[in-house]
Amino acid sequence: MDTAQREVGRRIKALRLSAGLTLVQLSEKTGLSVGTLSQIERGLTSPTVRTLFGLGTALGVSPAWILDPGLSGSADEPYVTRAGLGQLLINNRGLQKSVITPQAATRLKAFIVNLEPGGSSGDEPYAHTGQEIGYVISGTMEIQIGERTFALNPGDCFAFDSDIPHRFGNSGTRDAVILWVNAPNPEA
């Protein structure tokens, strides 16, 4: 199995899970079969250029980012991600989510989430494996965890198991910025 092919598959799976999509939902968005998507995510097959464009569109990233996230290339790697060098993963519904995790982190993924007024993770709650913790840096947001909804302000922190259906949004009048950390389950 090709290491680069495996890394491309890992990035696609991480993007899909970050977007709260199942393989079936991604299949519907891209027109690719669930089997093909599964093989790509497991690094068993390499996506074509056309497939990369479809996946990039569905997941809100450029096809080039899927192939090479292009980290800073500085001597600080793998321990530091410098300001402004995070990689945009999602940019839709008034939600921008950038990964800021240095390469040395193998169990945690850190993101900066920018929510425009009216921006959200979507109309329906979603769930996946792992745990999440977030800290509101600025603005306000609402997060629904299971049947409960919480209004959060700067300095508020939240945490929950990711398999609880959840969704979030900004019903305020200014952008919200959240530091968000995901810890997938080791077997995921």
C-alpha cells in the first residue's frame, strides 16, 4: 500500500467525519459509490483528478489540499503550526473550520472555527466517534448536545462525547471564534 495514497485517504476520511457525513451521504454528494469511497479512505485505491474535484467540492476544500495540505515547511514542524498557517477544511453555511494541529499530535485535532452570524453546522444534528471540547474566544454561539441547547459567550467552554447528536450555530450579530479540539476514539 502506497504511503501517499494512504495519507490522501486519511485526509478524506478526516474531512468527511469533520463535516459529520456518513459514507452514504458523501456518496450522494459526489455520485461515487460507497465502496469506491471506502477504498479511497482506506488507501486501497487512488482517486482520479475528477474524483478529487468532486470530493473537494463536497467537502469544502480544494482538490490540491486533499493531495498536499502544504504545511509551513519550516523547521518548526512537526511541533508548531504558526499563526495564519492553518489549513481550511470547511467553508460553507457561514462556517469556516481550519485545522491548526501540528503534525506531532497524533491523538488530538485542534481547529479554529469561525461562525458568521447565521452560520451553522447544518439543520440536522450529527454524530461520530470520539470526544470534543471547545472554548469560545469571541462572539456568541449556540450548541445543541442531545436534547439540550446551550447559549455560549466568550470564555465559556464545552465538552461532550461525539456520539451524542450535536449541532451548532451563531444566532448573534457578529462573528464567533471557537477553539475546538476533537479526540477520535483510538479504533476509529
